[in-house]
Amino acid sequence: MKRRDFFRKGIGAGIAAGAAISIGPGNKLFAGAAPMLDYDLVAVKGGEPGTMFDQAIQSLGGIEKYVKKGQRVVVKPNLGWDATPERAANTNPELMARIVEHCLAAGAKDVYVFDNTINEWTRCYKNSGIEKAVKDAGAKVLSGKSKGSYHEIAVDGGRKLKRVQVHELILESDVFINVPVLKTHGGTVLSLSMKNLMGIVWDRRWWHANDLHQCIADITTVVKPDLNVVDAYRVLKKNGPRGVSTADVVTMKSQIIAENMVVADTAAAKLIGKDPAQIGHIRMADEMGLGSMDLSNLKINRIVI
Amino acid sequence: MHQRSLKTIRVIMALLFISATGFIFIDFRELLPTGLITGITFLQFLPSLLSFFTTFGLVAAGFIVILVLTILFGRIYCSAICPLGIFQDAVSWIRKKTKKKHRYRFGKPQNRWRYGFLVLPLLVLLAGKSLVGVNLLDPYSIFGRIASDLFQPVYIWLNNRIAGVLESMNVFFLYPENITPARGLTYVIPAFMLGLVIWFSYTRGRLYCNTICPVGTLLGLLSRVAIFRIGMIEGLCTKCGKCAVACKASCIRIKSLEVDFSRCVGCYNCISVCPEDAIKYLPAAGSALTSRRGGPAGSVDPSGPGDPARREALTRMIATGVALSGFSLPDGSQETVIENKVPTEIKPVKNFPVTPPGSLGIRHFTTRCTACHLCISACPTSVLQPSLVEYGWSGIMQPHMDYSTNYCNFECTLCTDVCPTGAILSLAAEAKKTTQLGQVQLILENCVVYAENTACGSCSEHCPTQAVTMVPYRQGLTLPEIVPEICVGCGACEYACPVRPFKAIYVDGHQIHQVAQKPETEELEQPDLEEEFPF
């Protein structure tokens, strides 16, 4: 059954959510040198974007834990802006390419990359370096600007958001890997995993006029990535989410990986020195039981390269 | 060279020019480099003329090439280069293919109409300093508007259909593009002109070019004194009439063996059909030439050396030159306020429309833009839209920056690189980033954060210079604050603002573009990579 069929048939958010993560835990078929624990969160620091991902995903049991042979995978970066990689407004292209390589090596049938960009999309794809990097790695790159590719689904658990138009790639693919970049955001303080989902929906302007934080929290009740990789190699510390120049960027050489978005976003917020409880959508998602801001009971793997 | 091959050469040139010119107006994938686009429009008469008077540069000397060609061989422009002329030939060709018995025949010159349509726009230009008359009649610009406003959406639609089929086969070579419809009324003029030229060319060949087109009439005046003209050779001609039947310009009069060369569009169909080789290019001084310098027999213009028609022609040419050079001198003193809307408490007050980057200001732009819509075709965001009354009626169809449709991409300079008239002058990427088209205005009462205590930040998020920043407000919320000095007027904030019906933030255009200050930057402290994870 395709993801879209789930949503179309109106099966409750809980079931859809369960299905989305059912591929995940408890699947230990692979062999690897690293000790394999069921980590809830992996944090890496000190390496290049690709290297950090290699080590982090290995400690989680390899991408094979998430991507099975013949599956269709969508890897969704934050690709909102017509800006070079140095500006850190978009996800790191090297990281994107590495994730695509891992997926294809694991036997994925197709790996798709797209974003509903904010600036004119062909320029975003080109100047971010992501289009070339992922195409070279073997991914298929699609425009996120066709209204016809977005299909309305119900958000049963939503408090503000009741219906939303989601891109068919998210609904139809077997695996969804969410790859935001950690950055500041004028409206929502930070832009992280949950905020990155604004790039898979069509009618996001409505969100801005109707309690943005709540809408972001609401969509996480129905759309749950199988894996979230928060790129914190270069970080837009000021003037986010777009930034004005490279003067707004600091180099943190870090990466956060988690299956749960609230967990990933909490860790990423702490990494940049913000209190996650002060960020509306993280707090709301926590309150709605979508994940916990309390990292103290989680199994965390901290890797320093 | 046998002159019969002239038609073949003309047809090849025409196909090259119309496909290249047509393509730059329908392409949305930016497949051609801007240098090539400039090359394609180089020979277009009116844009080149306007551009020449703006830049005084040889890069804009295409119209001189056309003038020289015309003085040598007549209106070569009209059949080989002018896209509207070639388009009409295509319509006539289709008619010929569908209706076998199609015959053209000699028609009298419509002098009142054609000189009227030449003088009237120039009077409007001199009296009102407005290009509107010229714009509405210039054949290149008419073709541009038809191709950009009507053909490009069809082309994109076709592309999307094919892209859809390919996508279903998991092939992503083509991509779908959104069709951004303009306001309905802006289609009226191009649609009317399309209908008119199709009707004219379907029924009467090049009637449009010889009664309405001011470029055709102007070049026709020059053709009268051309060095080589098409004429009929008295001894050879059997008066079979094949040439007159083939003449789309209806300018061959068999009875008196005359060719009204002022109306000849240089299609060379006559040369190619003549079984006797009795009609061809002949030097004007040749004794066998029967093509008359004045109008054809039957017209009121007497002919002969020093005839009034010729004098009239020269006078008009000089007048045109003076008019154009006079109007080319920029001076801001006669600036009139375009639009003054009554201010309301929450309705944005826009004093001036926004002109594209590189256009220097409203006056420079509106006195040079022929509204060919090449910039509209090229604009990747569709923020450039045809105007109706934004510049007043005299600026109808000239593009304006429409921030309800989209906003100007900060890094993009495409429109400045393709404009063939000098209305939008080329801007380097860095210069564009400090060109202030207008300034940001904030109506805090309209802002959703202020009014409803909910997070937004859409304006600041979109702002490339942070001329609108989010400052701490209450309950962890942030409120927009504007820094107009660093605003470039790109309209991203206005476009992104989610409130309706009136936006909380908008750009009011500048009459004359200003230089924006560069945003201040401060060095950030780089984080210590040795530090422990904070969790």
C-alpha cells in the first residue's frame, strides 16, 4: 500500500504514523563493526558533512535500517533560497549527496529530491549546489512547484490545521528522509526538522496567517519522516532563514540525527544555544505528545571526530 | 547570381529570424545566453533606434544596418527580419496552401492612412512625450506582445503536458512550469492585433505593412530613393501578370509596367515567378527602369526629379530624427505624478508604480520602453507584468513590477540583460543589489503578529537585505521593524505578507531609482568546536 493510499483512505493519523515508523526499530539484519544500540539520537561533531553522516548512520545500524531494496526514497532538504552553500541558507550539498549515495547503495529503486522553494526554484536548485550534487550521486531532481502534485489530506489531530495539501512524493514514497539545516528564523526563532515540512506543502501562506507554530506542530501529527538529519555544518546564526551574507554564518561542523522530530529539534536548538521550550512549535508538539523535549532519558550517541 | 534565388535566400533568412525571435519570447527555461538574445534583437528597427539614442553606442547600431540595407535594396527588413512581417507571410502561405485560387492584384497606395500612422505617433511623441502611439504600432513590439502574452502560455502548457507524460515514465528531463496569468484586460491589445494582422494577411497580403505600420512606411520613404530597385524591363515583359498575382504588397501595376517600390516588402516572389526574367533588381539610374520614384500612376503625387513627394519624405525623416534625439535627452523636470491614491488608515498608499531594476526611474523607462514584453517573457518570477494604467493610459502595456504576482529575485539581472531598447539598462549583479526601486512601508495595525498575537515573520524571512527584521515583542513573539535605507524595493515582503485584503507591508515605488545602503555586517564569534554537546 502506498503512503498516499493511507492518507486517502482516511485512516487515522495514529495508524499512518505507526506505519511510517514501522520500518524502523528492531530490524538488525546487517553486520557492522560499531556497537549497535537503539539510539534515539545521534550527535556528531568535528568532521566534514559526509563523514559525519557516515559515522552517525553507521551507529544507528546503517541506512539499511530505513531503506530496503527496491524502495522509493525521498530526501527532502531545505532548499528555499537562491543562495550559495557558504551562505548556509540551504542544506549542505555534500551531505545531501552522501545521503543519496547511502540510499542507492542500500538498493533503493529511486531517490527523489525536491523542495517547494521560496525563491524562484530553478535558481535555488542550481545555486545551492544541491541539484548538481544529488544528480551526480544518482538522485532524480523534481520541481516542487507544480500545484497538481500536491494532494489534500486530513489532519485529524491538528488543532488549527485541519486539511493540508502535501506533495505526492511524500505521500507515495516508501521512505522519507528529512534533511533540514539548522538556522535562525525571524518568525519561528529557529528553522529545524518540523519547520522543514513547510517545504512539502502547497498552501503554507495560510499557516502564516493562522498561528504558524500551531500549524507546524499540527502537520507533524500526520507527516512523520522516517529519519531526520539536521545539518549543522555551517549555521546561519543571524538574519535567518535567508541570511544577508556569509557574515551571518558560523561553522559548527555538527550534525544531529533522530527518528523523532521533536527529539531532533530539541537537540538542535540546544546546540545553537536556544531553549527549545521557547520555540512555539517544539513546545506544542511536545504537549501534543508527538515527542519529548526531555532528552535526559534518551539513548544518545555523541560522536566527536 | 541569378536573381531567382533571392526568394530562397529571403525565405531562409525569414525562417531563421522568426524562429529565433519567436523562441526568445516563448522560452522559459533560460536556454539561450543573454548575449545571444541581444544578438537576435540587434537588427530590430525601433528598439535599436531607441537604444541608440539612449546609449549612443555602436552596440545599438542595428537600425543603421537596416537604413543602409534599405537605401541599397529597399525594405529587406520587412520580409526577412521583421517578425510580424514574417508571421503575416506565414498566414498568407497557409492561405495559399488551403485555397488554391488565391490571387493578389494591384491596389492603390493608402497614403492618407500610412502617412497618418507615421505622423500621428510622432506627434504624440513630441506633444505628450509618450511612446504610446509608436508602441502600439511598432511591428516588432506587436509581435513581442503576441508571442509573450499569448504564445508563451500555450508553449508552457504544451511543455507541461509533455513533461507530465515523461514524469509518469519516471523521466525528469522536462519540468512543468506554472503559467502565471496576467490581468484579463492586458490580453485585449495583443489579441486584437493578432486578429487584425491575421485578417489582413489572410485576405490582403501585406496590407497591414503598407497602411498601418509606421516602420514600413518610414522604410518605404527611404525605398523611394534606393540605389537598387525592383523594376520591369519593357522589352522583355509580356504582361502576363504573374508577378502582380504573386505580389503580397499589391504594388505591381502591369498596365503601366510599374512597381511602387515604396510598398515593396522585398519578398521577391515576383522575381521568382516571372517566366521572362523581366522583373528584377535594377540600378536606379538604369534607363530600362520603369519603377518610378514617386507614387505609382494614379496617385496624386507627381513624379520626377526633385518631386515634392521626395522632399516630403526627406523632411519627415529629418523630423523623425529630431524628434527622437530631442526626446532622448533625459530630464526629470517635467515629471508628472502618475497616480495618487486616496490614503486610508490601513490601505497601502502607493504613490508610484515600481519600474524594473536598471530602468533608472519612471521617466527613463516609460520614454524608452516599446512594451515588447521580452523582459516579461524572460523574468523567472513573473513579477514583471504588463501595465494598464499604472503609468497612466499613455504607458499602457509597458511592464511594471507587480508584487501581487511575485517579487524580484535578488540575485537575478535577466531583464536588464535582454531589453533591446535601453529602457532597462544592463546592471551588474552587485550594482543591482544596491539599486533601490522603491522603499518598504509598514502598516503595523495590519500585521498578523500585532493584531492577532501569533507568530509570522514571513516578510523578514523573504527580505534579502533584512530591511525588515523581526524584533522581540511579547510572549516570545517577534514583530517586524523596517530599515528603509537598506531596502531594495524587491517586493518580497509585500508578496509574502499573508494578511488580506490589505497587506501590512508593501513597497512604494520611486520616481527615480535610488541607491540603497549596504546592510551592516558584524563579525560573529565562531563557536568552540572542542565544547561538549549541550545535552
